[in-house]
Amino acid sequence: QVQLQESGPGLVKPSQTLSLTCTVSGGSISSGGNYWSWIRQHPGKGLEWIGYIYYSGSTYYNPSLKSRVTISVDTSKNQFSLILSSVIAADTAVYYCARGRYYFDIWGQGTLVTVSS
Amino acid sequence: SYVLTQPPSVSVAPGQTARITCEGNNIGSKNVHWYQQKPGQAPVLVVYDDSDRPSGIPERFSGSNSGNTATLTINRVEAGDEADYYCQVWDSSSDHRVFGGGTKLTVL
């Protein structure tokens, strides 16, 4: 059974770079034509899709975040990663990694990232 | 951009039927997906492609979609169904994945 687990710093200073990694276990990140996404949830708010990556490295990002987002994949480690640059307080959220391109059938448990000095 | 509108809250007694709506312009032409999120937990997919259920999701959960409204129906509601529910679509015109604002289901 495929499982996802996010990891990374829980606190990032304003203007710096948020970096998170999602480790895929129970299956290969390269198999099955799967796409891998990042989604975030501001405290007490709804869900916002950030972007996805295919194991080949092709990506697509939410236009509202595109200028600050990079998603990459490391098939040798069965991981994919999120980089969000120039963070501000409004980037404080729970960040989830998930499997899927058009909908998301497996999610990580989520990790809270707080942007604060 | 495409907007999905959900009622903020729905309340239902145990054993009754809960219906959670998701409104969007001509949403009937899109595939709608539904997620359940309990406090402190990640969302769980409960319905995809309007009316299909992932394995492990009870048959009590069903979905429909027509016109400008999609509906998640939960039959024989249990206390454990109390959660936030989100609808989601892929908007082909913008290639954007859009979520509704969420509905809090309260089991009385």
C-alpha cells in the first residue's frame, strides 16, 4: 500500500525559501503513470493545489504561485520535493503531498510550516 | 477563474441522510471529486469522477452531478461521518485544480 510522508523545517523566516520533501513508500514513484502533487491548507481554511510532477520531471504549477514554486523528483530516493521562494506570512499553512493529477487519492499526513521571524 | 461554492455547514441526525452541495457554472460538464477531512487529519478521497468510490469507502457515500450542482449524499449518517467535506474539479479551460470552500457536517 502506497504511503506518503512529508518532511522539512517547520519554521521559515520571511523572504527565505521553504523546502519540503515527500517520501513515497510501498511503491515506486516511477510506476503506473502516477503524478505527484503538493497541496496546502492555510490554518482553518480550505485547500489550495500548488502543482504536480511526473516521474519524468515534467511539471505544472498553480498560476498564482508559479513564479515562486519549483517541484522536483528524485527517482533514486523515491522522493519528490517542493521549493517555495520568497515566503511571506501568508504562506503559513499545512503542506500536503498527494498522489494524483486531476484528483488526489493518497495523501501524506501533512506538515505545518510557519513563516515567522 | 472557476469557482466552487459549498454551504458552510450541514447538520443531520444519526441515521438520516446528509446531502452536501457544490455549485459551479455548468459543473455537470466536469468530473467532481469529494474529500472528507476530520480534525487534525489529512483529507481522504471518498468519491471521484462524480460517483465512483475508492476501495474501502462505504456504499453509504454516493455522488451525483448535473447542471450547475454536484451533490455528495451520505446515507444512514453515523457520528464518525462528522467532518469537513470538500468538492474539487479540474477546470480544463485554465488547467487548474479547484477546491470548494468546504462544508462542515455536524451529526446532531
